[in-house]
Amino acid sequence: MGGKSLHPAGLDELAGHIDQLLGASAETGERTRIVAAREQPVCRLGLALEPWAGLAEWGSTERLDALFLHRHWRLDTVALPLGLGVVANHAPFDERLGLGFNRHLAQVLGLEALAPLGERAGQPLGMVGSMAPLSPRELVQSLEQHFGAVEDVVPGGAERVERIAVVRAMNDALVREAAGLGATAYVTGQLRVPARQALEDTGMCAIALGHARSERWGLGLLERLLRERWPGLHILVAPPPH
């Protein structure tokens, strides 16, 4: 699986490469799983966060050979188009493609001198990194450019931000740890009430991107990583729910 080819020879190869990219979950031991088998090669792949009412129709209309799901638990495999293979990955996706210690995201944001933040089952919950100085407003605008929008902002006390925390969780201890590592802005999926006091005490600016929005960014990252491996693979990302 080391070289490039047009597209995967089969669903097993696709699942194996995703497994190679993401590894096993530090928290649960979970790996990529095949939910619905397929024997034929995969030339057209769909990526989605979870099943929705129009999934079967979308798969049929787009003539998909296989589908990647982040959350597959409510999937009705009986309703799927005949021959559509399905692979799923939940916890490793969150740990390595989300708002955690994600070197791909750090590169996009221009973060350097990375330090791990927090820990769960031996896996960092986030990272703190240095960046070119920005005002808090400029930082929000930069995140809007990369993610499409932000959900909420809690202003902080710093006029310039040079070191930020990107974390897939938020609580009092994590905010204070981030401040101790020099961060003056805390980027996460959703703001959490128990961390409010720590934000006030540290003067930390907090920016919530939105849980689904950050997951969709991770889905786009997975698309890019799969294209690097299989340049000829036709990949479609499912439209966001209305």
C-alpha cells in the first residue's frame, strides 16, 4: 500500500489504508471497520459524517461504489443501493483528524513549536502552537476563512494573539493548562459552561467552531489524504444537512 495507483483494488484495501492513516483509538482501541462488504474495485467513494434520510438516493444518484461514515450506528444497510460497500471510523477520526493534536491542521493554521495539551488514554486532547501575531478579530477571520464560519466567541484580554490552543474538549483544567503554556486564545468545537471561570481568570479568548463544522473539516482532510494515495479515485463529500 506504499505506492500510488488510480484507485483502491477493493474495499479491504481502502479500509486498510484509512486504518493506516488513523491507527487505533487510544481511548477505545477501535479501528476502521467494514460495515457492508463489496467485492468489486472502488472507483467512486462518498464521504459522510452519518446516515440521513436521503443517503440511499444520494448513493444511487452518484453511482457510488463505497461510502465512508464517521458515525454508522443508525445506518439501514437494507436500504442501501445493491453492492454499495461501507467502511466506518469514529474515535480514531476524532482523535487524529479533528481539533486535537492534528499536525495537518497545525500546518493549515501556520502553527509552530507545538506542545501537547491535556491527555486521555495516553492521547493528547489538543495542542498549543505559536503563530504570526494577530488581533483576536483577525484570528476569528482566519478561522472563518478555513472553516467557513465560527459558532461563538468569548472575548479575552489580549490585544495580540501569538500562541493558541486547539483542543477537542473544554473544561476548567484545560483552559488553565493552555494559559500556562502561553496561549491567549482557545479554539474548540463547543463552549462549555464549567470553563467560564477559567476564561475570566486567565483572560483567555475562546472561539467555538461548532462540533459538526469541525467534523466536516476533518472529512475534507480525509478526502485530501485519500486523493494523495489514489489520485484517480472519484471522491464526493456528502452535502451538509439542511
